[in-house]
Amino acid sequence: MERAIDQYPDGLTYAIPRDLEGLAAGDRVLVGLGRGDARAQGWIVHVDRTTDLDPDRVKAIVGHDAAVP
């Protein structure tokens, strides 16, 4: 997931939940950002099937904004 202004140059990693499995690069999504899970919009820039990150530390995407092309 990548936002217009981000302190992480490589973007952030979020899990795609089973009910949103059809998401792909270019889709606009809603995620929980930071410790307070503030809602933020972003775009999927790449999908990996695996990661070296601890699964307990990867948050899930909250929703898909299908109304935005």
C-alpha cells in the first residue's frame, strides 16, 4: 500500500483478507494506519504471496474502494 506522502519509501505491507482476495495492484483500499488504526486510503502497488515479516505484525486491509477508478 502506498500513500502520496509516506515516511517509508518502499510503502507499507498489509495482508489481503480472504473476503478481499480479488484485490490487485492499482486497487484503492482502506487500511488502519499506526497504533490507533486511523483509517487511511492508499493504493496497492504490488502483491506478494509470501513475506519475511512476522504475520502477527502485519495488519489486514480493511476495505476496497471500488468506486474510484
